[in-house]
Amino acid sequence: MEIPKAYDPKLAEGEHYSRWEAQGFFAPEINRDPDAPVYSIVIPPPNVTGSLHMGHALQHTIMDVLTRYHRMRGYRTLWLPGMDHAGISTQIQVEKQLRKEGLSRHDLGREKFEERVWQWKEQYGGEILRQMRREGASVDWSRERFTMDEGLSRAVREFFVRMYEKGWIYRGEGLINWCPKDQTALSDLEVEKVEKKDGKLYYLQYPVKNSDRRVTVATTRPETMLGDTAVAVNPTDERYSDLVGATLILPIANREIPVVADDFVDPEFGTGAVKVTPAHDQNDYAMGLRHALPQVRVIDQHARMTAEAGAEFEGLDRYEARERIVQKFEELGLLERVADYEFSISQCGRCRTVIEPLLSVQWFLKQSDLGRKPLELMRERHEPRFVPEVPYEKVYTNWLEGLYDWTLSRQLWWGHRIPAWYDEAGRVFVARTEVDARRAAGTDNLTQDPDVLDTWFSSALWPISTLGWPDETRDLKTFYPTSVLVTARDIIFLWVARMMMTGLEFVGERAFDDVFITGTVFDKHGQRMSKSKGNGVDPLEVFDKYGVDATRLVLAGIGTTDTRWNDSQVESYRNFANKIWNATRFCLMNSEGARAGQGFEGESQTWALHDRWIMSRLQKAVRDVSKSIEAYEFHAAVQTVYHFFWDDFCDWYIELSKADVTATDATPQRDAARSRVLTVLEQALRLLHPFMPFITEELWQKLPGVGSQLLHPAYKDAEPTIMLASYPQTREELIDERAEADVQSIIELVSRVRNIRSEMNIKPGEPVRLLVAAPAASIRSVFESGSQQIARLVRASEILISESLDAPRASARAVLAGGAEVAVPLEGLIDFAKERERLKGEREKLEKEAAKLEAQLANRQFVERAPAEKVSELRQRISDIAQRTRMLAETMEVFAE
RNA sequence: AGGCACGUAGCUCAGGGGUAGAGCACUACCUUGACACGGUAGGGGUCCGCGGUUCAAAUCCGCGCGUGCCUACCA
């Protein structure tokens, strides 16, 4: 069979996915075992406007590894894909498109605009889903969901109505975050805090009524003073105790406002007196409620001053007003001073406009009620299990402990319309459908609330709504609760906690068993990747350059760690893919007469040493990889499989088998050896498949002997594919420590001789003779039976094995474990001085180690208190080293001048 | 301001009470019939600093320094 010398990822990547998909391999229905255990994951739905970035690629890789692994283990496996309608960002996208046509959404009207968005979604949306195919994501496309689907929308209305009926959703006036640009309310979680903005702190003086006294307040937002309805001081602050209850004259507005006492005020900060603007500041709002202060609105939705601010300011932008007011204070002689000040501001998470806290009527959800069950579940049973547990369990718990009301309504057109209707009298009717609302109202003359719900409202239902809730569907019963949620840490509050709330509330069970929080991928300078910085690494470009499988290996290894992206890691895994390719190429070039799955017949004790060895190594690799995947330790899993394949299989097993495998005569021995190499390879490919789906499928399909018999019994009727093959299971009885130790001594011998060759500058083509001595008969027999292989690996023309060494003076020597020695006669080739130096170096190394160990043993405390096992281990090591040193000394005598 | 992580080879990172690891980079040799995206042999580390616990600390604890993240009602 002719296959190219280098692996070209594009070929495999272009070929297999569509077949997997078409054959239905991704759907859980492929599993025919009625008793199969269930494994399910719902994808964190990417925004319909989004395209793939490294964070997605990381999450998807981990989900796919878990999904493929469990599928191969015979689980009824579902990974459900879908998208989020992404209210604000999608609306912005479409409005941008309209603007190019000279239109606004108001020109179209609501209905036409919504149609337009749907159109946009069909045309441009969901690019990321196409990109997921490129990643090899084995999601069940037949269950793809969109948060605006009819089913999911029904779930949203159901959620809303039930919460309303319980009194947990209410409509009321509150101080909310308002984005003056997007013209909508935002939840606290959609607001970004930006720290360390340079600004000013203005010290303003308010005169006390009927007095010469003035009270100085400090503020970063002088323009809000027009809305002040009090000044607050700390009740314990003696400087102001006589003023509490006094009346101040608010300058410019010339309004009378009281001085109130409130614990909130920090006497240490500023002047210890705070202006209170209940209508434009979160804290002042709360204080206003405590003291029953009036709320004066001086800033409107467009961040312009209102009529209430006074004719002089009406219509001014908030920042213009600020300047004007400061100027005015100066003129009045009431501006005490202005100080430079560093402070933080809140921005719209979407457009970065500075948020304006505004009083307005919105819909709210009392999260503290809905959050009670998740909090109890965490406190009592530590569920869900966070990976890593530290610090996320605490982050999650702390948030649940301090829940506040969630502003649900958004003044947008794209999203789930609030299921509330008003009659002419303004009475509100919340209902699942308009028909229900009419029935309740007893009239058809109703107007639906114009607002839509926060995008995260529908996201909160994702695990249950995608599976059919509120109906009790088969999918919901089968796949819920889901096995694990894989996501980034920044949406633990926004999303993870809320899914737990709805799952527990409506289905009575946690949304997922485990929550795996991935690390963050930074650029090579440690900066967060972002569009605006333009420092993002495009996963697709990395795929193009190094292949999807290599990229996945890097991503899986990242796991929960924050990592700076560097291509060299991907390059090394690209090389690994090529190594896999070429190892397979070797096996295929020598596959005539061989079949994967054969060659290891009979009692393992009758097998050759290197066969027992590789099987033992394979069992351990299988054991460790499975254990690591199940513990979400992907880095360890990747390392294990990488080193098993490269070091054990390629460097040693193939090399040790080469003579047998490449024999020209078609003997049964040769074919059995070929089958054994193929068998180990085939198992290794399966082991690798969850991480590297494309290359493993590509190569697996080429191996002679693969077929339906290798599929997991749950998939027995399916077309042969590695993705439905059984994941290798450890066969404990094949773990053979003796064989591992024996091959280890062969490896040591070979390495020592190669070292001599290299240090002595012996030409690679130049054959050498080997004189090997070992006092122990067991080691001698290992060397004897392996002498052909050893000779091949070190290019020896002859190997003489005896009990004690009798080598010519002109030999290079090395001491091995267990008292064995090796000498390489080098008549005429040896440089005595150089050999002396080399041996001296060896001896120094040993002496240094011996000194350290001796010192430890000399410590009586150690001997008395350390476990006996440790002490004897140390004694053993010391005696090994002593023996080596002794032998080395003898050897050096030979070279004495 | 609090909380939490992290600091290991030149770089990116594993590991973690008992012999310091990988990949890349580096040095030397090798185009040997799987693979130069390769092979063989090497060099390179007071595991941030200082104390403590322990027979034993890179690992556990405290403090300090540095870096990053999260939370917060600093007007």
C-alpha cells in the first residue's frame, strides 16, 4: 500500500465528518443497547452573531473529548448543539445593516424589523456552527436548538408566567442601569466596571438655611446635584451631629433639602457629608427609600438634562451640564476646590457607553427566592461539583448568598416579548398566550408589553428547554440532568447559577452533575485576546497551518489552566500527528499477511519479552488515560498517550520488532510479528481517537483486520468506524512488571553503548563488538535472548555475554544496574585521556549522589522516624551506587597512566 | 479595600512531602528502507525570597515581593 511520507491533515479533515454525520453516528439513537448508561452535554449556545474564537475551540475540544470517550465506552451519548439569539448584539448588527440602506428600525416597524432579523439569521447567522464541523465536534445536529425556536419560546413564557404567579416576578419602578446609546435597561451583570479612570472630585458647598454655615460635599458627578434631595452624614460623626435635621439650600435649584443621618456614609471619605440623588445613583436610591426622600429626575434616557433640571440646563448633555454647573458654583463662590481623582465607572458591556442609572418601570425577578434551592444543594451536598473546585465552588456560593433582583425587561425588539398585556385601564394580565390574556381580561382590547426579556432569561432554561420542557418529553427524562457543563468562568453568575435555579425549580433536579471551568487563552504577551485589540489567534488559521487534531491536543492540554498561546506547542503536536502517520505507514508497508487484533494468542508467558513488555505498557497507558479523562485531567491524558505512542511504541517496540516484521520470507512468525505491531497500533489509535478524531479515523480505516468486530456491542449494526469502536479497557493480567524491568535493562544497555559511541566519536556506520558481563543469571539470559535486537540497535557485530568482564585494556566501559557491565573494545580508536575524563565525570556524578544519600542515612532521626520502607530503599540505592563506583574505579585503573 | 489564584529550564507549561519533568529552543553527530514534521547522545534549574512544621519541603503553613483574576456601597 502506497501512502505519502507526510501527513496532510486537510485530506482526513475533509473526508470523515460528513460521513459520520450522514450515518447518524452523533445521535444517541445509534446506541442500540436499551440498558446503556447515559452521558449528555448541552453546549453553551454561542451567539448567533458570533464566530469561532479560541475560547470556543477550547470548550468544544473538551466537550468533544468527553463525548467521544463516553460514546466509545458504550454510553448513550448526546452532545446537543445550538445558538443564542443574543438580543442586543443581533439587533445592533441588523440595525447597522439597515443604516447602510439609510433606514432605522423605526422606519420598518416592529414586525418588519423582526422579519429582517430572521432573514439576517438565515443569511449570516450561525457561522460558528459550520466552523464546529471543522473542529470535528460530534454534536447531534438533529437536535440543534435556537433560543427563539417556538418550543424554547414557549418554555420562556412558561417560566415567566409561573414565576409571576408565584410572585417572584413583578413589575415595578426601580433604579436600573440604562445604556443611553442602546436605549435599553441592562442587568447588573451586563455592566462592566472600568477601574482607574482619571477624573475629578468636586467639592461643592451647600449653604445651611438661615445660617452662614455651609456643608461641603464631594462628588464626581456635579450635574446630578440638581436632583439632590438630601445630604447625608454618618450618625456618629460629631462634626455634623448638630446639623442632622437641619435644612440646606440646594444652590442653583434653590430647593430646600434636609440633612439626614445614615450609616452608609463613611466619615473618612471626602468631607464626611454626601449629597443624595435618589433618582441617579444606586446607593442614593437605597438611602432615599430609607429616609422617604423625593426622587427628582434630572437626566433622561438620552443622558440629557430634563426640564426638572431647570430651564437653564434642559436638553444639555450630561457632560456639558457638568461643566456648566461647576462654572456656576464657581461664580456663586460655592466651589471649594477640585481635586484630581481616580475612580471607576460602569459601561455598557456591549457598546461601552457610560451607564446612566435611571428610575424606570421594569420587570424584575426575585433571584433570592429562585436561588434558594441551588444554595441549599451546594451547602448540603456540594452539588454541582466544580472542576476545579477551588476557587469556583466558593465563587458560585458567594454569589448565591448575595442575590439581588434581576432586571428582566429590555427595550429592544429582538428577543422574547414579555407575556404581559394591558387593558385600557392599565391593568396587567400575564399569560402564556394572548388568548389566555384576553380570557382573563374579558376583553380583546389589550396591548402587549412592548419590551423583550433579557437574553439570559432564555439561556437560564437551556438544559431543560432544549430537551423539551415544559413537556415531559422522552429526551428530558433520558438526558436530564446533564453530565457536565463545560464553560468559561465569566458566565458562572450570568448563566451557570441560573440554569441550576430553573432546573431545580421546574424539574426538581440539578442541571448538571459537574461544572468544568476552562482556563483562559491569552496571547503570547499574556494579554486577553480581543477583537478590539486585534490580538486574537484565529483557531481556523491554526487548523489550516497545523491541522485540527494537533490543535485539539493543545487545547485539551490547556484544560483549566490560563495559558499564553504559542504556536510551537501546536507544531510539536503536528509533528506527533506526522509520527503517528509514519508509524502506521511502516506497519502498512509491512502488513502483508497480517491483521490487527491478532498475534497475541495464547498464554502471555509464552510471548517474547518485548511483546509482554509493550502489552504491559499499553495496559498502563489505557488505565492512566481513562482515569485521567474521567478526572478531567486532560493534560495528563495527553501526556500519557503521547509518550506511550512515541517513546514506548515507536522508539522501542517498533525498533525491537523490526527484524521480525521486515523479514523477507513470509513465515508465520513474521506475519504474527506484523499482526502484533498492527494490534498495538490499532489500540493506540482508539486510545487517541477522542483527542485526534480525524487522523485516527483516516488511519484506522486503512488497517487490515479492522471491522465491525471492533465496534462496541452497543453499535454492532453500524458501519465500521473508530468513533464507535470500544474504548480500550485495561487488562490487569497483562501488566507484567518483570517484563518491564527486563526491557528496562535492555534499554539501559543500549543507551549506555550509544552514549559510548557518541562520546568516542565512533562513526554511525562503524560496527562495534560488545562484551557484556552480569553476575546474575537472570539478567544474562535477558541479554542473551535479546542479543539480536541489541546488536541491531547499537550496530554491534558481535555480543559476548559472560559472568565477569574480561575486556582488552583499550575498551570503553560502562556500569549498568544490577552489577552488570559492558565494554566496547576500541583498538586503535580509543583516546585514553578522553575515556579517562568520561569515566571521571561518571564517577563524580555518582559520588555526588552518594554523598547526599550518605548524609541522609547518617541522620539518626531519619533512620528512627522515617518509614522502614524508605530507609531500606535508601540503603539499596546507596549499595547500588557503591557497587557502580567500585566497578568504575576498577575500570579506571585500566586506564591509569 | 477585601477575596482567590499563580511565581518550577531561555520560552510555554506539567508535577507536587522522600532521585527535578515535558514540548519548543540550544550543542554534537547522523539524509541507516516508517518518519529531517526524523534519529542518537548531550548541556541547561539555590522549583521568587525569608522564616516555620517535619527524620525529610520545590511540594504543607506564615510573612514579604512580583503577576493576574474576581467581588465591593470609596460618594
